[in-house]
Amino acid sequence: MTPRAMTVMRKAWVGDDDHVLAMFGTDEAAEYLFNLLTDDQVAEFLRTMRGNAFNRDEFCDECGTLLSAGNHICPKCGHDNEHT
């Protein structure tokens, strides 16, 4: 399923639900591909990335809530999930 909207944030494409859809090595690479690909090409790219071993989704250690991209503080229970 392709999100209705995407943004480029912290070397990644982030969907309208704050899921990280794809990560890249640099901000420039994320911007370049984001601007270069058509919507259909993006949908195909994300389809091929599904199930990728490099999935970046993170969940709260306390309550299991999906964390927003780059955020380690759980919006539901307030637990700090920063891994040291």
C-alpha cells in the first residue's frame, strides 16, 4: 500500500503515518530519488523493499507502540527507548 503523502526526513522517506518507508546513506540521496521517481516508480520501489532485512521500524520496549521516525520517547506511555 502506497501512502497518500511522503516527506524526506533524516536520510529517509517517511509516510504520512510516520513510518519510515526507505532509508538512504545521505540526505542528498534521499532527496534525489524522492524528486527523480514518479509515483508509480516509488510504489514499485517500496514494493520491492517490503520485507527488507533493514526495516527501521522501532517499537516501545514497554508497551509495544510504534515509534515515530527518529523518536525514542513513546507517545503512548512516555518510556525512553534510547538504546545505549
